[in-house]
Amino acid sequence: MTIVLNEPGVHGLTGVVDALRAWQDDRTPLQLHPGDLGWAWALGAERLAAAVRTWSVDGRIIAVGYLDDPDVLRLTTAPDLRQDGELARQLLADLDDPERGVLPPGKVGLEIPNGALLREVLLEAGWNLDEPWTPLRRDLAEPVKESGLRIEVAGPETAGVRTAVHRSAFGSPAFTEEIWHVLAAGPVYADARCLIGYDDQDNAVAAATVWSAGPGKPGLLEPVGVHADHRGRGYGTAISVAGAAALRELGASSALVTTPTSNSAAVAAYRAAGYEPSSERLDVSRAA
């Protein structure tokens, strides 16, 4: 098969999101999700499009990569081709050649789902295992209990509250109210919700954004954060429960989240919220 590497451009992003939606399945390991691109839409469609790469055969997208940073690529493939040797070898060639415009020379990182032949091919070519991540999943077949917080779905009037919690939680000044409006205007956000959790003093203490991939498919929590002034009180667990409830209302079959394994507090909070850890996933990297 002839595999074509491409930059989809703004007009091609919808097709990329559709491919990612189609690949989501509770039987497959956690992978790049349409919600990941939905969250990145806050950068604006042009910047997002410049960070996306696709691999196609006869017009069918069979692999998608998103440059989360210029030297960090998050990549997944069509599940039926995850063990395809020809695709794995082509991906290796494109990842290792800076002139192909996927990754720069020097030290780079790569996220790929468990079970991909590409991991073995990369390791044989001299790449190395890197940071471990813990994927977690909560089944949504049964109703979700109350979170213990008053939950509000953020809208234009409360975007400032939502973004203030995020800035405090992550120590990041970049997520402004104006950026939230760009995010919410993106097409992926039509199947998403930004949640704000309030304590019994009516303080905004936690927030999360949840992303549906469609009815009967796993949804994603990205991101989840607790205001710095209100940590250590179980609000991370509570907002994760609320996120699961929101995804169930959207028709999701399960709720997914992932965190560095080294963040033991986050792993514990998600487990307390009913999320079960899956097999640890290791990133791979290429030395400088």
C-alpha cells in the first residue's frame, strides 16, 4: 500500500477528528482522543492544524499525530493496522527524518498506545523507553453517584470562573477567558462540557472538561484541576466523579483519564472516584 504523509490544514481537521472518533473503543488501550484535539483547539484552528500530521492510504486516514510540543508527538493508528509492519516501518522512517516535517532532529518524545507494533520497531531502531503513564477507566453502565459538589456547566457568563480555577490549578496564566471562548467555538466542543465544582461556601474549588467521542464510545476527562487554595479536601475525586456523570449523560460508555505514574496523588484521586487503572503505558524517546 502507498502511505501518504500529509498536513491536513484547517479544512482537514474535521476529517481527522472523525477518524479519531471512529477509533475509540472500550476494547482498545487509551489513545489519542478527539477531546485532545478539542482541548488544543483553544490555540486556534490554524495553530492546531499546523501541529497535526496524518498518514493515509487511498484517501483513508490510517494514523494521526499531534505535536503537543514541537518535540513531542502523540500518535495513534487505526486499530486494525496497529500490528501492520508496513505502516510501522513507514512511521519510523517519517519520525526519524526531520526533512519529512514530523519531528525535529535531536531529542524527541513520542506517545503511542499499548499494543502498537511501532513501539517494538522504534526500540529496535535505537529509541528508548521513557516516562510511564497510568491510564484509568471508569465504566458508565450504571448511574454515577452524587459528587458532593455543586456542579455548574460553564458558559459565556461563567467562563471567567472556569479559567480562574484552571490558572490556579496548573499555575498557568495562558488559559484566559478569551481563550475559553476560542475553545468553546471549536467544533469538537459541541460534544464537550466544562464543569465547575463549588463547595458549600460557594467557592469555585475544582474544574474539569469532558469530551464525548459519541454515544457508546469512551469519553475523556482533559483537563482536571483543583484550585490551589482548596487542595487536600477530596475535590479532585469529587470533580472526577462529576466528570463521569456528565459523560454518561452525553452517552459515553466509559470515562477515561491518564496521568503520569509519578503523580501518585492524582492516581489515588481517580481511583477513589471509581476509575480503574489499566496497564501502564511507557512513552518512547530518541536521544539527541
